[in-house]
Amino acid sequence: MLVTEVDKENFQSEVLESEKLVLVDFWGDGCGPCKIIAPVLEELAVEFEGKVKFAKLNAYENLELAAQYGVRAVPTLAIFKHGELVDIVVGGMSKSDISNWIRAC
């Protein structure tokens, strides 16, 4: 699986200390759009393998971390570069929109 599960225990090492661009999917149980976007992100993880790291964080189980980055709804996608939040998008996006968004960052 190319999408890494992250939580408060490994967020620092997996996301903030990553040498690569990291796309974090803030998701939650029972979220329909989250279930729709998950396989899209897995496909993109294959396409961007070696260039971009993909991670998913259950926002409901990591409320403090979600709040730290202003996550108020799921799904929320966030891109981190060199430990800094570069951009954030709330809601679902098409595969091509996410791909273009990654390239723009």
C-alpha cells in the first residue's frame, strides 16, 4: 500500500520531516466522500511514486492534529513541503484536479 497511515505518533516523522512533497488526506469513518476519494488517492500514489508521499490521517481519532491545521470538515486534503503546510482543500476533487493541484505545489 502506497498510502501511509499517519497519526499523532508518526505525523512528525512521516509528514513534517519528509524530504518529499506530502499529500495528507484528513478523513473520517462514515464519511461517504472520504470513501470515494480513497481509491483515487491510491491510484495517484502509484502515479507519483518516488516523487510525492501520500498519507491519510483519521481526523476523528486525531482531533488535536486536525484542529492544528484548521480541518473543520472531511475530507480535507493538505499538501506539506519541507514540514510546512503549502495548501489545503476541503471536499472531494476529481483525479485530474488533484493531479494538477499536486503539480502546482
